[in-house]
Amino acid sequence: MKKILGLLLLSISLHSCDDGDMQLKTFNFDNETVQECNSLLYIINGKEVMILDIPGSNFLQTPTEPGNPIVYTLTSSDNLIYRLYSDNVTSSTICSTIPPASPTVKEEYVANPGGQIQIITNVLTEVNSTTKSTKISYTHQIRLINCQFSNGDQTNTYTDFLFGNYISENNTMSYNFSISTDSCDSNTIYRNNSNQALILDFNTFNFPTATGTTTVTLDADNRVISRLYTGGSLSNSSICTATLPSPLELLEEWIAEEGTAEITTALTDINGTTYFEHTITLLNCNYTKDDLSYFHDQFTFGTYLVPN
């Protein structure tokens, strides 16, 4: 990240300004799309670019409270830079390890320490009514508050400037399970699709030992847990352990303590062995994380076999 900025700054010294001094009065951005490479955030409008480099810990995966945004004060270790180039800019101009020969930087303003970055985070959940695939987007509105930019000769101060909306995560929980049901123990069963687990965590409910239909009301003791992982393939043993093996990481965890699990139990014979076959359907489940939620009206969990 710092290497990229250093190389871009070097490109300024390697290219002289043939067009004379350029005196800028305003920065011309209009809610441009915030893009990212490595940990740099930037916006582009034709020949103009603004680059923001602050710690990623400011972009939370929980919504900010109304009227209470994250406020980060720029330090000398951060970067907020405006550049005017000789021609239109593309993402490769910003993200290339070796800066391209063209376009060249014609003017640069650097924000002084002390300005503030205001971040308002919103989280949007979107459920596909047919497949129950659930998309979770984390969007951060970034504003510059009392930021002073200087090019050595001229200073521009912006009391309130909209940098743009940055989407830090765009996760999809597919609810598409091809692997059969397995269990951690007699009360905890799950489905695994290599990066997502759907877990029935029943602490006070035992699966029936007679045919018929049973309904489990979800609560804090009997719940459904939906998890999304990143960093590698999810093994069955990883679902049942408290500590994930590296580099596997938990990306999303949503828990349903409202709704019901309908269990229809029948006897079935497999290769001469009789099993209780439990067919499980989840109804009206409300999955929550912090103050967020999404709703599934019906989802077929699958079948779970227990020897008779």
C-alpha cells in the first residue's frame, strides 16, 4: 500500500508540468463509485482522483447508530490525496506497482493531519424468495469533515465533502447443500457445502423414536445457526470444534431463535438395517446478528438417519 503511494509520488518528480501552473478552486466529484485496490480507497472522475488510506478497522461489519457515525481523525501516517492527471484515469493508474508513463500527475493536493473521516455503516440483507440464498452487503458512506488540502502554494478546505459509498463486504449465503446431513452429537446436526454450515443446535430436544410429526419451537436452547466461512474448504470436523484450523475464518454467523422446525419421522430399511428417518423442514425462521435480521418462510433442511 505505502509502496504504491511512494511509487506514484515518485512519478510526479519524473514528469514536469508543461502546461504552466494550474490553480484549482474545487474538486469535481459527484458521488462517484468508491473503488479499492489493496487497502487503498479511491474515486475517479475523468482526470481527477482522490485516494484515501486509513486503517481498515474503521469499516465495521455492524451498522452505526443513527446520529452516531464512526469519526476518525487523520494522522501523519494516513493518506488523503487529490490528484489531477494529464488525461483520463483508470484503476490501473492507481493500482499498478509500477506507475504507467501516461497519464502523468499535473497537480497534487495532500490533506493535512487533523481532518476527520466520518463513516456511516449500513447493512442490507436480501433474500431470494425461491432458493433462500441470502445476500449481505456492508456499505459505508464516507464523508470528509474539515479537511484541509495543500499543494504547497494553495490551500483548499472542505467542511463537509462526500467521498462516496464503499462496499467492504458483499457476502452470499447460498443455502445450497449437496452433502448429506451429519452430526456432532445426537442433538447437533448440520449440513455442509464446503464454505457454509447450517446447524440445528438442539440442547433440550431429542429426536423422536416413534413415527409421526413433531414440531420444535426455536428458542435460545433450540436454535438454527447459519455460518459462512472463508480461507479454505470447510471440513465436517471444523464445524464441531470451537477453534477453527488456520487459515479458515468465520465470515458470517446468523442465529434463528424464532420459528419452528417440523420433523416428520418414518422407519426406513437400508441394507438390512432399520433407521428412523427424520425429514426436517424449517418454518418462519428469523435469523439475527446483532440488531440485523433476515427471514426465511420455509426451507427444507433435509433428512437425518438414526439407527433404530
